[in-house]
Amino acid sequence: MCADLLSYKNLMKEMMCMIDRAEYMGLIRDFIDKPVIKVLTGMRRSGKSTLLEMTVKELHSRGVDERNVIHMNFESLRFEHLKNGYTLYRELTAIVKENKGKTYLLLDEIQEVHGWEQAVNSLRVDCDCDIFITGSNARLLSGELATLLAGRYVEIRILPLGFQEYLDFSTMSEQTPSHKTQERFADFLRFGGLPGIHHMKWEERRIMHYLADIYNSVLLKDVVARKKLRDTALLEKVVLFVMDNIGNVFSAKAVSDFLKSQGRALSTETVYNYLRALEDALLIHKATRYDIKGKRLLETQEKYYLSDTGIRHALIGYRDNDISGLLENVVYLELLRRGYTVNIGKLDTREVDFVASRADERLYIQVTYVLTEENTDREFAPLEAIPDNYEKLVISTDSLININRGGIRQKNVIDFLLGSHDRHQT
């Protein structure tokens, strides 16, 4: 059994390494040998470890001696003895001193090391090295490390596959059935973008089992254990509520009232504590409301989106009538991939699904399933009321229409997802 599992993991790793996630690798290549620590953050199984392995191959292709490339994955028992920051520092400094030239340190799931912040900063100060670290926690760069490394790191946020990457992976994998792009998009909504699904037998039951196992791993390792939460059952009810309300305005009181109706008491403060823990584990993302007219962020009526829609369906099943929320989720994640900061828009009494900002750019987006005579005015009107000249789009699944009202364009969701992918990351 263990041998079979190891063989499967090695096969999956080998296949995944064949597929270059070009945008992320482009960013990583740009920062190799630059005097900043490269920090890759993302939910478990989103592809961080594979990107580190690709970085190792990139270094070797540049002629770096194998002895000068140190790659450690702290999820492995092989490095259990180094899960103390001081011990890790001593071990690595000893290796670096023996090497000729610069040493490249690639430290995977660094949050498993107690006191890693001081160790990494000391390595940066004391050694001739280039450091890459990964972590499955959004607060990896908060607190002490942010103070120690101010201006000395670059964060690269790794998300599950976008639709273009999903197509690339499914083309390379013999397991994924060959269909038309429209059918693959339907699968993308259902199964999500975690890379590992493309290296399994393409069967819904197996894929959902795999996704449920990832969810359990994230919940137990990155939420329950890290935050020392006791009531796992209550936490899961909050998770399921969020998953069942994708694209809806969120209210902690609504969650509290829902749980109370089921005989479980939970204060709104505790609800928000649970949500912050889920955000830290990068399982969910919060989109804050932005007052377009007043040009300020609002503290209420936020929305939550999932890092991966497939995990949602593994837990609560796939329902066709959830399509609008799922499309919003997919567009939201794509905007993050392109380096935008994404908010929910408010203009007087009107709502705009997304206000996406990047440097001096801004993009306003409405997302709807299909445009009809009944809803076309409703979708375009909020965008028409915005008094600026930034780009405005209505995104839908329609493929046979091409509406342009006063410069506000309708765009097919697949065309949008397969369009320009320029990123700007800091």
C-alpha cells in the first residue's frame, strides 16, 4: 500500500513538473539572484512545492552546482530534526560555509519550523545565499517577520489553476477526457483548479474523494491545530454556510442565527474569528465593500469566495442553480491571478460585483449567467452610473451576442478567462 502510494505521488510529481506554470515561473526567474527573500504563499496542494522543484531545475539549467542547491520540505520526516529555528540555522550555515559561491536555499512549508522567522533573517544576514520559502498561511509575512524583513522580501501568491492553466494541464494529462472548451469549462466549474486532479482517473467519485481529503488536511493542519480550536464540528458548520452562500453578501449575525436555529450557540465575534482562521489557511478570500462615490472601504456587507470551487462541491455537491455565484468566484480568482486588488462596489443604492485595482488601473465588472431582456438594463445600469472612464465589463456565458452600450462591453466568461494574463506583483 505504501509503495503504491509513493509510486503514485512520484508519478504525479513527475507529470506536474512537465507543465510549466509560465506566469509564476516568470516571476520566480525575475527574482533569482536578487537580494530579496522569495516567499511563495498559497493553500495546500495549490502547486507551491512543484514550483520550488521547477526552480531547482531552473538553477541547474543555469549551471549552479547541485551542492549549492539545498531543498528541504518540512512536511517530510526526513527534516524533523531541523524543525527548530536555531538548529536549522546552524545546519544551513555549516553547509553554506563549505560551498564555493552562492548557495540557494529552498525551504518548503517553512511554518512547520518553530522560530523560523529569526532563522531565515539570520541566514539572509550571515550567509552568501539566495532564499526561497513557501508557506500555507496568509499571515506568514505578518508580525515579527514583516518587521525583520521590511523591504527585503517579495511575496508571490500561488492560486489553484486558472482556466488557461486547467486546459494546459488537461491537454498534457492522459487521464483527462478530451472535450470541447465549453465542456472543459463546465468541468472546471465542477472540479476546480487544484493541479492534482489531472493525474487521477477522471471519475467524479475519485476526484471528489481526493478534494475532500485536501479539505480535511487544510482544516485540521492549518486551522484547527494552528489556531488550537476545540469545536471542529461547529467550525465545519461555519465553513459549509460560507460555501453555500458564495456570491451573497455575508453577515456574521446570519450565521449565528442559522446555528442557533440548529441548537448551536455561536457569537458573531467567534464567527469572525473562525472566518479569519479560514482566511489565514487560504481556504477562503474576503472581498471588502468599496464605496465608489465616497472612495472609501466599508466595514460591513463583505463577500467571501473560495480558493477552489471543487472543494465546495466535494462537501456540499454540485447544483446547477448555483451557477451565478460560481461564475463570480471564478472571475474573482482570475482577477487576483492578474495582480488586482478586488473589492465589491457600492454606488448609492446600486451594486457593482467587482472593483479591481492595479497600480493606476481600474476595472469594473458585473457578472451574470446570461443576459436577457429582463436583466440587461439591471446589469448595465450600475456601470453606466459610474462617472469615470475606466474600463467596464459585463461578463456572462453568452457567446452569440456582443453588446456594447456606451463603451461598456459584454464579454463571454471563457473569452475573459483566456484573455490577457499580465500580472504586476509586489
